Amino acid sequence: MSGIILPRRKLIARAGGLVAAAGALPILAGCDAISEAPAVRKILSMGEEMNRASQRALMDRDALAREFTQADLSPVFRSNGTKLPEGEAYAGHVATGFANWRVQVTGLVTRPLSLSMADIRAMPQRTQITRHDCVEGWSAIGGWTGPQLSRVLAAAGVRDSARFIVFRCADRIGDALYYESCDMVDALHPQTLLAWALNGEVLPIANGAPVRLRIERQLGYKHAKYLTGIEAVASLDGIGAGKGGFWEDRIDYEWYAGI
Ligand SMILES: Nc1nc2c(c(=O)[nH]1)N[C@H]1C(S)=C(S)[C@@H](COP(=O)(O)O)O[C@H]1N2
Ligand SMILES: [Mo]
């Protein structure tokens, strides 16, 4: 990936900075004269344009992430973070082809669910070819298949009081199991999937077998692998250290990692 991903907040701060800088100039000279100077007009309109672009990006949260074609698929979809969860429990699941794997859907739902992989594959499926962007500076294009999270949440009868969805994973990194979360806009987004296939094949272990989240309007670390639980909550306060994700709680990764 060649593009640098700027956190949205920084973009807005930059746009704001340009406007502020231009706004400061009239103090030095006559207001009209200076704001009519072509260079200043350009800076002012650039600032406005950037502000508009940032706001549009923030507000148009339902817009689809770009989808690609088979020809665009990365030859190898690399793996990052955990590549093989440690421990006998996961090894046992690998040995049995994940026949006993369950994804628990709990929290603010009227019908808690315990989904097997067969249940997940029996639901209506969506396939999408999208680009994964990791904050570490690489990206890859892959084709993902699985049910939309919105369908799973509807089946569980998610309550109106749910404001966030928490994702629980089977892999431990150091002191804790990996976890992530998102708000209801991303949870109900049509491209947010419980993906069990990559490029038409059963999901490789390195990419989160047997099922991982695809949350296409967000950066890589939000795409929880090795999913064991989906929990609807009203607040993130009781989750980890309260910032909503494994990395958010440990280093400065932003909870809202929208792209
Ligand atoms: N459970 C779990 N999910 C995870 C991670 C992880 O280490 N454990 N790493 C995250 C990061 S930083 C990225 S970029 C993607 C990598 O997905 P991939 O291994 O399929 O490339 O998974 C994300 N989800
Ligand atoms: Mo990442």
C-alpha cells in the first residue's frame, strides 16, 4: 500500500488549521484586500473543501467500501497478528474441522444464539471482493463470503438499547484474548460479514478460521479473527480497559478506525 492513512481527526484538524491560518492573516492587513488575494482565496477554499470532504466521510457511514474483481485479487492474502491461536482447545477444533466451534450471540438480545459453522453457512450469504488496509502500512485484496452480521443480529433479536457490538476471539496475545467492537452503524452495514471463506476456499487458519469479521469501512485491526462471541452492549465501559478493543486498550490505536 502506498497511501498513508490519516486518522480522520487529524484530517479535520488539518483542514481546520488551514482555515485558521488564513483567518489570521487579515489581522496583519486589510480584511478585504487580503482575502481577495488569489493565493488566500485558494487556501480558504481548500480548507472549506477539506472540511466538506471530512464531514461527508464522517456522515456517509452507510456508503459501501469499494468492491473489486477477481482480476484484482492479491496473489497471497497475507496474515497479521495471530497466525495460529495457541493451546489445545484450538488445536482440537482444527483436528475436528471446527465441527464443534460455536459463536455465541449474547448480551442485549431477546434470543441468545449459539451458532455452529453449519448454522453460519446455512444463512443467506454475501460475497465481496474488498481491500484490507492494515495500519502497519500494507494492504491486500481478498474475496470474502459469509452472512451479514445484520442478519445474525436480527435472528438474535438485538434490542434497541444495544449501542455497540463486541467481538470475542479465541486467540490470546500476551495477557488477554483478542477483542474488538463497533457501533451499530458498522454492525448493520451491508458489507459487515461473518466470513468463513476467502477467495472461494475455507478460511485459512492464518486468516482467522473458522470465522472472522469483515468490517470493510474500518482498518485491519477491527476485523476480528477466530470469532467465538458477539455481544450486544449499551456501553464499552466494562469491556477490557474501556476503549473498545485489544489494541485501543494497549497502544494508541483509535477505536473509530473508519476508512
Ligand atoms: N483475533 C484476532 N483478530 C485480529 C488480529 C489478531 O491478532 N487476532 N489482528 C488484526 C490485524 S492488526 C489485522 S491487519 C488483521 C489481519 O488479518 P489477516 O491475518 O487475515 O491478514 O486481523 C485483525 N484481527
Ligand atoms: Mo493490522
